[in-house]
Amino acid sequence: VRPQVLNKKEQKLMLGEASINTGEGILFNMTPSPGATSCLGNAQRDVKLVCDYLNLTFDEEKFTEELTDDNK
């Protein structure tokens, strides 16, 4: 599903990336096609939100070590 965000007040199609956090345990992400440029960054941001919501900890060091080149 590729959602499109509409600004109903200005009657405009909103292009680009958007994220909606309900604060109730569900996140919605919309990325421009193909979206790969921002997907890992979005995942990192979202996993922190999910962990906060579930009162869990996120091992950012392990994330960086396993999924980025920053550890070299």
C-alpha cells in the first residue's frame, strides 16, 4: 500500500517522507519511492519509540555495530 498524504486545508498533495506516531503503540511511515535512502534511519528512530512504549531498552551500540559501517 502506498498512502498519499493530503493537506485538506490547503487542498494539496504532500510529497516526501512523513511519519505519524499515535502515542498508542502504532506508527505509520510514508516514504517516497523507493525509500531505501531513509529506511534504516527510520527503523532506528522507530525501534527507540517502540522500546520506550514497551518500557524496554534498545542496544544502540549493537545496532550500530551490526547494521552500519560506523564501527570501523
